[in-house]
Amino acid sequence: MTVRSRFRKQKGNFHAGQINRRFGQQGGFSLVEMLIVVIIVLITSAKAIPSIISAMRLAHLRGAASDFAGLLEQARIYAIRDNRYCCSNVKMSP
């Protein structure tokens, strides 16, 4: 039996009406299923948001500390170059 004859045989076994009757009973998701998915997404996001906010604050603090360390290094270089003390003013903002 060749591949074409197998395909024709399989193709002849199914009709469009049978396919529609087989898959036509499930039209989509029910309201309960959608509500469960929405509740799961809300719970997951409620647990994730505080950690994201704290990570953003930590990244901002690390960036500010890195900037401050760079300013101190620059002041040290100026002090060594000019052979004098160099002061730097830091303004803290909340």
C-alpha cells in the first residue's frame, strides 16, 4: 500500500461534520476557570511586587554609593595633584 492510498483512506474516514461534532462541544473557558486564573495571577503579582520594589531601591542605593565613591576618588586625585587638602560637600536628600 502506497503513501497516497493510505492518505486517501484516512482522508475518506473523517468528514467535516464529524470533526465539528467532536470538537464543537467545548466552546471555550467557563467563567469559573477564568476567575481562578485571574485570582492566581493576582496572588502571584501581589507576592512579586514587594520584592521588585525592594530590588529597585537597593539598585538605586548601590548606584548612589558608587557615585559617591567616584567623587571621593576624584577628590583624592585632585588633592594629590595639587598637594593640598580637598573638601567635598555632600547634600543628603530623602
